[in-house]
Amino acid sequence: MSYVPAEALSLVAEVANRPIVISTETFLGRGAVGGFLVTPGAVGQDAARLALRIFNGEDVSTIAATTNSVNKPVFDWRQLQRWGVSESALPPGSEIRFREPTVWDQYRVHILSILAALLVQGALICWLVYEHRRRHVAEIQSRNAMTELTFMNRRAAAAQLSGSIAHEVNQPLAGIAARASAALRWLRAEPPNLERQERLWSKL
């Protein structure tokens, strides 16, 4: 039974007990961990540049042979996770493919929207609590002011009533005292003026 190389790689990778390293980009994603891969795109670009130089009339013998490698370190993130290979252990400039997006990558806009909504709601709640407390303090101050004003009104009314009562009591008492003083003078007179004193007291 024959297998296509890519299919064979997948079957081997399923039962392998070690990471499989490959050298061709077309095999990436078939169960291999990756490696320094020959990238067909880069090979084609290099060939196209050389062809253009030749088509532009440049002598082939003057074109220096290039030793630049088109290999690029490319790795499958899923296989790195499977075999517990840390990304810090990879060669510098390695490209990681098939990386599963994190929750932040997938729902960044949603998370930011929720955080913004929570911040706005928190600010509104703080403002409402502040307003409620300020209104409560204002109501207490208003009640205290009304109580004090009522007390002052009662004191003023009591003072006015006391003054009125004192006036009503003092007026007849003053008249009685004046008549008593006059009666005493008449009784002390020589001889006592009893007739005038009797007329005075008969008017009371």
C-alpha cells in the first residue's frame, strides 16, 4: 500500500513518541513540530529575481552564486504544546503558526466594552451614593434648623405671653399700691381723713 508523503507523515505523527522535525513548509500542519523549512514562496522569489536579471541582459557568468539559505525556522504551535516545547527554546526569529488565540485575542473588544461599562456603572453608583449622602445630610440640617426655629418661636411666644401677663397683673397692682399709699397718708394725717379714705376704697 502506498501513501502520499503528507498522509504518511500524519499517520506516523499520531503514533510517534518523539517530535517529528521536517524541512519543507508543505508538510507543516500534518503533525510535525516544524523546523528549518524550505519555503516555496521564498525559493520562487529568488528564482524570479535571478530570471529578471538575466532577461534584463545581465551576463549569467557575472551573477555570483548565492549561498543565502531560504530556510526559515517555522513551528506548529499545537505540536509545541503537545511535546511541551517552550517557545524560549526555539531559534531566534522563529515563526509560530497555528497558534490558538487567547481569550484576550478573541474577545478583546467585548472585554474592553464590559470593563468600560463596569467603570461607568461604578462611577454612577459612587455619584448616586454621594448625592444620597449629601441629600441626607441636607435633610438632617434642615430638620435641625426647623427644630431650632420652632424652639426660638416658642421662646419668643412665651416671652411675649409673660410680658403681656406681667403687664396685665402689674397695672391693677400699681393702682392698688397707689391707692394704698394714699390711704396710708390720709390715715396718718392729724386728724385722720377717714371720710376721704372710705370714698377711695369704695371705688375699688
